Amino acid sequence: MQERDVLLHRFASPKLYLALKTLATYGALLLLWIWIVGMYAKFGTVWIKLAVTLMWIGGAIGVWGIPEERESTVKETKWAVFGYLVFLLVYRLVIVKFSEFSPDEVGVALGVNVPVAAAASALGFIQNLLMIVSILVPVGFLIWIGQKFKVQQGKKRKDEAFAKLKGIRKDFRE
């Protein structure tokens, strides 16, 4: 072993490394969440904070209610929240960049003659799309968590039915 490997082995256990990595991941996710809530001002403090909180609570209920899928639910919740926050970040940057263009500049950028009203309404459409997606992603995630419970209940019923059939066959053979 090299000297560096000996020091790592002696002072850092794999469990400690995993704990620090997990703590750093969730800390970074929390900082991203706080930053994005601040970027969206009132909309961020009212809706984004609530939506991400509901996603975390839904994931926690999924972890608690379906222990067989604990690790996958934790990982999927983390990535769903991360994806939602990154979407909000990128979308915010697009809106800020797009709002810099006047309606005339939009036509020039596209190389076509765009009516002023159509170019002006494009920014409103992008903002409406943001509202729709920012609501549907958390709602879809919560529906997905609920669906996991339905699948789990169906699996339990199937296992119970097979166990019952095995018992009947066993009793019949005796």
C-alpha cells in the first residue's frame, strides 16, 4: 500500500466517507434550494418553498411506508428535487435572458417579420409555462409516491394469495 492509502485507511473509514458525502450532497441541495427561492422572490417563498417541502415530505412518507424500497425512494426523491431545482434555475436564466430583447429584436433574431404583439406575448407565454411546470412537477412526484404505495399493496395481496394457495395445496396433499 502507498503511504496515502495507509493514512486514508487509518483515519477515514468507508462509513465516515459515506456519511460526509451524504451530508455534503444534502447540504449542497439545501443551499441550491435557498438560492433558488431567493431568485424567484415572492413566487419562490410562497410556492417553490412549499413545493419542495411537499416533495421531501412525500419522499419521507414513501421511505417510512415502504421499507423494502427505502434506498431507491431516498435516491429518487433526492434526484427529483435536484432536477426540479435545476429546471427552475435554468428556466429563470432563460426568462432573464429572453426579457432583454425588445419585440423588434425578437423578429431580427429569428430572421422573420414577427408582429410586435406576438413577440411581446412570447415572454408571457414563457412565464405561464414556468408556472404550469413548477406546479405539475411536484404534483406528479407526489402522485408517483402514491402509486408506489398502490403497487406495494398489490404486491402484498399477490404474495398473500400465493401463500394461501400454497397452504391449501399443502393441506390437500396431507
